[in-house]
Amino acid sequence: MPAGIAELLSAQGWAFWVAALVGVTILGLAKGGFAGLGVLGVPIMALGMSPVLAAAILLPILLVQDVFSVKAFGAHREDAILKIMVPGACIGIFAGWALARFVSVSVVEAAVGLIAIVFAIQRIRAEHRGVPARLGRAWEGVAMGAAAGFTSQIAHAGGPPFQMHVLPKKLPRDMFIGTSSVFFALINWLKVPAYYALGAFTPENLWLAAALMPAALASTWAGTVLVRRIDGPRFYAIMHALMILVGGKLAWDGLSALV
């Protein structure tokens, strides 16, 4: 390893490495099948570094994790959902990039978090009442795709809008994971030009991402192994619980910054 790179890695304090390792591990589990957890990655990493640095380091890691996630589950994707939501996501990402200077991240986080909590509670009640799967209209898919792209670009919180549209369909476990993995892989690649324009892909950031890559890939593999041991009903119960957890985290972060 070149001396300059060794100095760069050793210059980071213990808080950086603890937060970074926990953050990429959670992201790996999310990419491995526990969709929704990924939104916690940046906030956790931000405990040991600036949120801007965390996002810059994470995007290259996410792009590599997406390859493994799509390889593991992508064949089970539901193309009809992707054909509706991906165009909406493109609109949302562009809007997020164009409006970033005018939109408060805290407001977006608070709104998404509170809506996610209400939605998850409503879905849990619906499951107990045995409400049948809901197909949803095409315009709803476009709108939720746009919301996912927008919130992903603004606040790295695209999971809840995606799940609000797809969870009520009650897809088979692997199809839900496969559709989610392909959707967010596409979103992450769509975000690359904006991050490049902002100068996020510096040699230093890429070396830090490379140092974290083994932990990121190991946790992605662990996620794919663990999620396959969970049956469909239990998987959906976990997804609803994760939505409440993630929604609570987003709402807390957003409201705390606004108060």
C-alpha cells in the first residue's frame, strides 16, 4: 500500500472507523434483503464524520453492494412495478438535484418518517384483518417512484416511499427483495452524475470506500443468507417493524433539527 494511502487511513480516528463499520454493515444487511435498514447507514456514519463525507464514501460502496444484491435476487424482480416506478424515480432525482438548495433536509426527513410510521401501523392492522393484496394504480406507482427518487437524492431516504407502494401488493419474499434491489441499484447509478459534479469521487474518498468494502460485502452476503431463512409472513412482519423503526429515526432527526 502506498505510504500516502496508509497515512490517510491511519489519520482517521477510532470514532470514524466504528461509525463507518457499523454503517456499512447495516447497509449490507439491507442490501442482502432486509430492505429499509439502509436509510440508517448515513446517520450512523455521520456520528463519526460529516454527513457529506459519509454520503460520498457510501455511494461507491452501494454501487458494489448492488451488484451482489441484484445477482442474488434480481432474477425474481417484478418488471411491471419497475416499468412504472423507475421513470418516476428519474423525475424525482432530477427534482431533488434541482431543488436541493431550496428544500430543507430536516423537513423531508420529518415528513417521510411520520408518514412511514402511520403507513406501517395501518399495514399491520390490515394484515390482522386479512385485507387482500392491493394492486395499486399506475399513477400511484409513478408518484411513489418520484417520491423515492426525490427523498433518496435529498435525504438518502428512498426506502419508505418504495415500500408504501410495493408492500401492500404482498409479493413473494424473493420477488419483493429482487424488485427492491434492482430499483435501488438503478437509483444509485442515476445519482452518480450529480455526485460526480459535486466532486464526491476524490481519490481520498475512494480509498476510504475501498478500505470499508470487505465489511460491506461480508454483511451483504450475511443478509442474503439470513433473509432466506425467514418465511413470507414473518418477512413482511419484519418489514413493517423496520418501517416503524426507520420512520421513527427519520422523524426524530428531522423534528430535532427543526426545533
